[in-house]
Amino acid sequence: MARACEVCGKTPSRGNKVSHSNRKTHRVWRPNLQSAHALLEGTVRRIKVCTRCLRSGRVVKAV
């Protein structure tokens, strides 16, 4: 399973880590994904969702 949010589709972004001496090496910023039980189409499913979607109420959590 990919490291992507199943609600908003947020994926890892890539860039450079820049040291104090301005040397550049590659690095990855990964989204903060959590596994959550959610109601989708009337059934309870376990999905990977980012914390921003959880906090903003885009996910209906199952009890």
C-alpha cells in the first residue's frame, strides 16, 4: 500500500536537505498518516488517512 492519504491523496514530497555549508542531499517529507476505522458507503473500513483530514472532519470515524 502506498504512503498516501486515501481521502485527500496527499503523497510524499521530495526536495533537498541543505546543510549549514550549503551542501545538498536528497530527502523526503512524508505525510503524517494514521490508520483509522472509518464509515465508507455504509461499511466500516480501515483506511490510511492524514492527520489534517482527521482533524478537519473529512473522515467519519466508526465507533
